[in-house]
Amino acid sequence: MMKKLLFIFLGCTLFFIPSARSQSASERVIFFDDFNTGTLNRTYWNVVGPSMWVNNEQQAYIDSDQTIHFMSASDVSGAENGVLALNLRFQEGFTTPKGRKADFVSGRINSKNKFDFTYGRAEARIKLPDAEGVWPAWWLLGNDSWPDTGEIDIMEYVGEKDWVGVALHGPGYSGETPLVNKYFFQGSEDVTGWHVYAVEWSENQIDFLVDGRVTYRVTRPMVENYGPWRFDSAKYLILNLAVGGAYPYKTNGVETPYNGLPQKTVDQIKQGNVAMYVDWVRVTQTRTP
């Protein structure tokens, strides 16, 4: 097991709490990033490189300002703070160190070995693109081998803008997990607006929330119908923007020009307007006496 590193952020965090949810006096902030500095804080985050490839995704991840970009609040309508933009770019024939060819590059960051936690509330304010076949995600992963380590998918989106998905993965319930749910937005809302996607994780229960509303609940007995509970050890944070691959294909059935990715979205990417925007990320825990 990797050593758990805990950051308690002081200064502005104590005085500025994002307006989406009021903080209880019984809570303490143990991680907060509002992306206001204009650069990635690499004491909090790692950047994943092109050797990472799973699920037949059609992009390669690169460490570049092209794909991991920062914007001011005034540049993105409705933003409260500086904004992290994970951008999809068309880069035909990009070759990874392992020789894989990819026509798209994108961004993925995580807090592995820099921040992890056991139990608490993890939340992020996110705005997503209207683009079929994209696959952005906000999730938690344990430090040991998958799926034994446990995975909590707080938000996944594959391009049908009226819903997002959540899931748990572990031994006996990984891949096509039975512990999965969709949240359908109400009225005129959809993923292209700003929303706070959160998980409340405790010893025997995991609640998924959108804008403060519980949308799905998983309990220890539910999990143990399929395999052992793997949610009693530390998990780290991940934000990424993938495109195409297994989940989009399972949803849209598109095979060409790319697996899970239709031509109209390729055209959008070529125009440079497909991005996942993140306003802030925060993790809180209940104070102990």
C-alpha cells in the first residue's frame, strides 16, 4: 500500500468556500484547488502521459498546454474561479512511446502519491461539451491493483447530454458492473451547464450526488452480493477527458470513422471547441472531537 499523504489547505480555503454548497461547522476541508494560478499545481496533481491506454479509447494523453489549459472565470460563462480546461485536439498520426497510433490527444490528471483519503465528500464543479462519443470522467481510484483496490466513478459522460453515469468497481463487480446508475437532468438542464458532481463515502455506504441531490446509493450489503467491499482504503482523485472506446461505443454503436466516435464530433474537435471545464475540486471530512 502506498503511503497516504494528507494535505490540509489553509489560507484562502478557510475564507472562500464555493457557493454551490454551504460548509457545515462539523466539516474540514482537506483538499481544495480552484485553478486560479494559471498553471497546474504539481504538488497536488500528476499529468498522465501517452503510455496510458485502456478501453480502446481513441486518444493519447499528453502533458501539454494544448490539452491541459487554464482560463479565467470571465472566459467561461458561469465560472466562479479560474478554470481548468481539459481539451481534445486532433493530431493525426500521433505515435505513443509504445508505437500506438492515435489521431487525438487530450489531458488526464491525478493526485496519486500526492493526495488520497479514506471517507469523506469529494466534489467538483464541472461543465461538459455537447459532443457524442466524448468520455470525460471524475473519479476515485485506490492505490493497489485494479479491481481489487476499488474504484468510485463520480461522473462519467459519453455524449448524450441529458444524463451522466456513476458506478462502483471491485473484485466480482468490475467492468460491466451491476453497481451502476444513470442520472437524467430535469427540465432544460443538461451537462452543458455547470453542475457539482459529488460522492459521500462512509464506512458502509456511498451516496452519489448532483447539485446536492442524492441520485444513487450503494450500501455494503449491496456490494457484498457480488464481491468484497473494497471501500475501506485510501483513494486518489482523477479527472480526464477521453474520446471514443468501449463505453461510448456501447451507448451509440458508432464504428466509423472511429470506435464510438461519429464524424460530427471529429469535426467539432478539429474546430478546437471540445473541452471539459473544471471550476474547482474539493474534499471534506467530518471533524473528529
